Amino acid sequence: MLGGAVIAWRTIQVPTGPLLAAIGCGVVVAAGVGVVRARTAATSVERMQDEQVRRVTEAATAVEKAVVWAAEELCRGGGR
């Protein structure tokens, strides 16, 4: 972007004020797009992490149920 501004400044008679304003607007737009992309990426990572936590919780619940069942069977004498 800066290279294009320098080329335009050198080849076309563009006043410095509008050229600097255009560069400033370009930088602001690029920063805005970067913020939106970063926020989107962070949201995606957070969703994936929440899903992983849910899966681990479900697995722990399943293990707990299996252990309780096995303990009840052993107490009843089902392990003989």
C-alpha cells in the first residue's frame, strides 16, 4: 500500500494532504479488518475449547457410571 502511494506521488501530481489521508484511511481499514479477523479466530478457538471440555465431562461421567455399576455388582456378589 505504501509502495503504491509512493508510486502515485512520484508519477501523478497528487497533493500530499489527500495522499496522506488516503494512506491513513487504508491503515485504519486494515486495522479494522485485522480486529474482526482476530475476534473471529478467538471465537472459533473458544467454541472448540468449550466442545472439548464438554466431551471430557461426558467421558468422566461415563467412567463414573461404570465405576459405580462395577462397585454395586461387587457389593452384590456379582463378581463371583
